[in-house]
Amino acid sequence: METLAAAFEGQIKKAMSISKVPTVITKDNVYQEGDINMLPILDEMAGTLLLSGSGIDGMENLEELLSKAKAGKSCLLMLEHYSNFDLSVFSLLVRQAGGDAIANALISIAGMKLNEDNPVVAAFASAYTRIVIYPSRSLHGLDSKIKKTELARSMSINRAAMKILDGKKTEGKLILVFPSGTRYRAWNPSTKKGVREIDSYIRSFDYMCCVAINGMILHVQQTDMMNDIVNRDLVRITVGPVLNCNEFRAKARNAIIASENEDKKQLVVDAVMAELESLHTIAEIKRQKQIDGGKG
């Protein structure tokens, strides 16, 4: 088994030599345009690990969503999150399928951890256009004195981020969000639970697609991100149908199982995660048949 740091030592050195990404987030730098010089490095890394047969299912749904975005509608992509290569794989496979316009329209919502925790991870993240936020979970467990300062900082950063988002979401862009808010880690089942704040995104957008990721080229570890284990795999991205956000949200909130005591915001997010799980389960059956067929 090889770590990310060991497998791509040359690419890491090159990325660090050209990186201009800020490693401290403030209200003034929450919007970060993708670095076109960094993108080929990430494409090379992801491409090295993707096996033949990797690709996108449901490109027609992405094309429909982009068409709505170009018509002035606000559009979301809700992606499963397993590794720091998820966005790289999604972007690369979309472009390989002829979806350059789709890839160019992507703006991801990213936690500030990607910028501030590790300069190499920050350099890699800079390949893609992002709006950086201060996740609420980052405040958990802080000392009371530190928390007071960080709470003020989080409010400043998130106000700036939401102002940028309000402008960008009707400019023909596709806003990409990971509804779990973090990478799934098998030893911590709570990492596959959607974060409550996602309901606010759905409430303020017109349309969305859920996107499942099957196959994994980077396995998360309990230590530093650079110690994640690389793996060659057949990866299939499955894009679900275009959903009307208001209708989806109303259906989830009005579910028969809902009671006056239940958190209806969480119900909406749980419905997103259930949609992703359904897409993932069906896609995995197809992917395994594809792998088995290749062996024959």
C-alpha cells in the first residue's frame, strides 16, 4: 500500500512550486478561482489511478441542469463524499465525457480546512473554483475563550461566503456541495449523516441533482490527509435526475413519519442522503458486473 505523499512525490513538489493559494481564510478571500496551472497535475494524479471503464452515467441530467442554470435558475449538485479526490475524479470524468462546459460551470462549497490544515492539500484544492466556508462543526470542542473569537470569525467568513453565493448561483453556475460535510470514514458512521445546514441550500435553490460515487482511488486514514492510501479502481459517477428543490423539500418535510417533535430540516437532509444511498446501491451492482465482465 502506498500513501498519497509517496505515490505522487513529484506532482506534490511541482504543485507546491506553483501554488499561490492563501492558507489563511478571511472574509476577503472566500471566493477562489480555480488555478488552470494546477488542474493538469490533479488530472494526471487521478487519471493514473482510474481503471479503464471508469466514467459517467447520467450525463444527460448534468446537461439538463446546466441548461437550467444558463437560463438563470439556481442549481445544486449534491455529491457523495469519500475522499479528497472526489472532486478531481468528477471534474475529470465529466470533461472526458465531453462536458467541458459543465466542468467550467462548477463552483464547489469547501470547508476552510482544505486551505488551512495542510499546504499541499491547499495547493491541490486550488485547481477548482471554490467558495470557502467556516463549517459549524469546526467550532465543536473549542475552549470557551477561543470559541468566542472563532465564532466571530466564522460569522464574518460565512456572511461573506453567502453573499458571493447569492450572486454566483444565478450566473449560469452549478454549485457543488457535499451534504455530509466531510469524507465518509468507516470507523465513524456519523460521517455519512447529512449536515442540517444543507436544508438552507435546498430552500434557496431551484433545481438539484444527486450524484453517487462508486469505486475509490483514495482511502481515507485516521492520520494526516497526505497519508491516505492510493488505490487503482474502476470508478463510476452516477448523476440522478433533475429535481425541483421546492418539491423535494416539501415532500421530505411532509413525510408521513414526520411528527411535530421531529427536526424537519434534518428530515430534508436525510432524504438527500437516502437518495444518494439509493443511487449508490444500484450503481454498485452495475459496477461489479462491469468488473466481473472485464475479468472474463
